[in-house]
Amino acid sequence: MELRALRYFVTVADELHFGRAADRLHIAQPAVSRQIARLERELGVRLFDRSPRRVRLTADGLRVLDAAREALAAADRVRVAASPRAGVMRIGTGTGQFTARLERGIDALRERAPGFDVVLVDLPLPARLNALRQGELDLVLARGVRAAPGVRVLPTWTESLFAVVSTRHPAAGREGIRVAELAGGPFRISQEHDGSVVTALREAGAPVPPGHRAGTVADTLVEVGSDPRSWTVLPADQVAELRPGRVRAIPLEPATTITGSVVVPDDLPSPCVAAHRAAFR
């Protein structure tokens, strides 16, 4: 009997809906149905009564559910005990991103459980998510991610987006600006944003031109500050950390936002999921 099948069973039992369970597990619904059917054959009992309108646990399913939860909890305890990094939380982030949110979130987590160390790992977003799947990270912060296979994406906060221009830019004195008004100058975007900012702008209907890719947010700001025609876009968290001087942030019109998420392993126990999400909200 595979732990994966038990996790699928518990998720369906929680949701009482195969489609919602599949969404939560980030897999296709037929895969969930196959695993449940295989588990029923292996156990020799019917776990769910299914109809076109509802899914409910059978009496056998109710008995198996408690045992399945106990088995998964025991497996989690074994995994923690066997980990050479017990007592360490490894958080995936991007260079120069989430600084203030990380500080607040780590403080909030330590209020609940003070006895752990934190290791921050800077990786591009695809590598961040892959490291989480491989068990090399415990938690990832990301912007603009709706779903990813093998992990749980938890939308946690929303940030406004700002245009950032040189203080010598013709629009530097504006109190608000439309992307279309900036499109005549070079658009610069950090590779660290992995396209999430551009996607948010396009979903809001902004005419985003092809961008020149810089390495880091810091590099992007240096390039923008040295060119009175160029511009970039940053989320509010990063705008709050700008030092006054060579660049200025201007609110976008109409107001445009991007969603930030906590991403965790798909088998993380529910109390941990809730605590992580609350800490970084």
C-alpha cells in the first residue's frame, strides 16, 4: 500500500469532491480516481458512494479514514526524525525579493515555535519549485504563480504594482501613470521576476512592450536610474525598500496588482499549512 494512495484518499475525504481534490493535489482528476479505485481493490472495501451529484464516505471509508490519517502522521514523524536538518527551515526566495515580508514571516513563525534556525536559499523560480518538490526546501515564496505540479500554491497576499523611472524621466513628477504613456521608452525587467510582473500587466490589459532583461532587481534599477527614458515595474514590497535618489516609483493607473503565494509540499500537514500562510500574509 502506497502512502500516495492514502494521501489521495484523505484529500478526497476532506473535499468530498474528486475535482476539488485533484485541484488541491495539482494532478488530473482521472489519476485521483484510479488511485482510489486501486486502493479499494487492495483493501477489498468500497470507500466512497459516488453519484453524479455527490460523493460521501461509506461506513468502511469512515473507519479507514482515521487509520489513514494516523498512518500519514506517522510517516511525517519518521520523515522529520530522519532528516539531518531537523530544526532548520529552508525557505526559497529570490535575490533581493521579499526581504521585509521574510523578516515579518520568520518572526511570526518563531512566536509559535522559537527553537528553529532559518536558511534562505536564493534561486530562480523554476529551480525554487523543483527544490521544494525534491525535499531540498521546506517553503517557497513566489509571485504570480497560480498552480504548479507536486506542490501546494497558497495565494497569501496582494501587492500593487508601481512604475519606476529615473528622477530625470519626464514623468517623474506624476502622481499616477498609465503603462501606455511609458511604452515609448525602453522597458527593463529583472530576470528574477520570471515574467510574473509582465503577466500581471498583460492580464490587466496594459500594452507591455518587449523588455530588456537585466540580471537582478538592483541591476535593473541602476540601468533605469542612468537612462532618463527607460522604466521598469516593481511590486509594492520592493518599492518600499527603494532608497531615494536616482529613481522614483509612480502608482500605475488603473491600479494593478500581483498575487504573492506561499508554496509548500503537497503533503504538509494542515496545521503547518495554516501557520505558514498566516505568518507571511
